[in-house]
Amino acid sequence: MVRAVPSKAQRTAMISVMIVDDHQLVRAGLRSILESAGDLCVVAEGQSGEEAVALVETGLGADIVLMDLNMPGGMGGIEAIRRLKRLLPELRIIVLSALSDEPLPTQVHEAGAVGYLTKGCPARELLDAVRAVHRGLPYVDAKLAQRRMVAGWRGICSTPFEQLSGREIQVTLMILDGRRNHDIADALGINQKTISTYRQRIFEKLKVGTDVELTRLAYRHGLIDEGSA
């Protein structure tokens, strides 16, 4: 759904943002924070990766996309990031997620996002992130950055999911979302046999035998939140 925005003259000096989240209250809260800043305007809202892609395909002139990862629809957040960047390479994407543990921040960066925030971040940090990304700078949630730095100093692999490739983590997220092989294949544009191979490889790397065991492992390591387990 595209919202009314300031005039073209007013928008010239403003940073335009598209919000993508499946919760209306979250979108309303983000819009209120962004538009109260004075130098930012919300030009569109979407509820899924598919809607985000469709809006960009119409030629929507957003500078920044602020989006969740876990949304309805077959595409998923990581695939949406890839497709948005293919459509508009100069588009700058910030992920705003309830999840903060690796490997998600690394995977969304590899997909093309330049910012990662947790939904518990202060409003001021959200505004700082949007402005920094608009200037061409990457931005990572302060607490997440601290954890990643400490983990690097210790030389540890903080979660078994870090050994998965980008495509494997993408398939894993879809499995955790309860999607069947044919649904995943349709969403990613590849055949079911390939998805079966990915599934087998994922299970072998993580040493799990069922979707239930995978879900429990994902919950223990913060790949999904409590409500998803």
C-alpha cells in the first residue's frame, strides 16, 4: 500500500524510506518515528518480500528499504533482499529483525543489505542507522557489533549454523517456516531434487535427523525466536 507523501519539492531534501513488515502496528510505529525526524519520509509500506519487489518494479523512488526477515509469502526476507538488489543495485537495505544472533547478520550482508538492527534498538539508533546508510556507510546494531567483536577476539564459532552457505541458510529458514520442498523450490526457482540435496546437506552439517530436531537446534542458537519453536 503506497501512502501519500510530501510534494516532490519537499522530498528533494528528504530521505525516502519504504517499510516492509507484516505487522501493521510495527509499520505504524516505524512510520511515526521516521516522519517525526523531519528529514525522512515514508513513501510506501509492504507486508511481504513479494510486495517489496512489486513496489520497486513500479519505479518507486525509495532511497532506503527498512525490512523484517520473517514475513508471510513464499519468498522470504533474504531472497527478497537479493531480488531487490538485482532490480535496483543502488538501493540501500536495512534489516530490522527480532533476531540478533549469527549467522543471520552475516547472511543478510552477503545478500546485499548494508544495515542490521534489532527491534529492541532505541528510536535514536534507528534514525542514526537510516542516515548513515543513506550516506553510504554500513550500520550494525551496537549490541550486535559488540557480540560479534568479542566472538572474533575469542576465535570461536558461536553457532553451528555458521558453517552453512548462504543458500543453505536460506533453505534452512524456509524449512523452519514449515515450508515443504516443492514450496521452497517454487520460491527459489530451482527444482525439488536440488532442494532435497540442500536439505540432506544441512541435516548432515548440523547433525540433526528431523525438522523437529532442526527447530530445537535453531531455537537454542537464536536463529528463531521462542514463538517459532
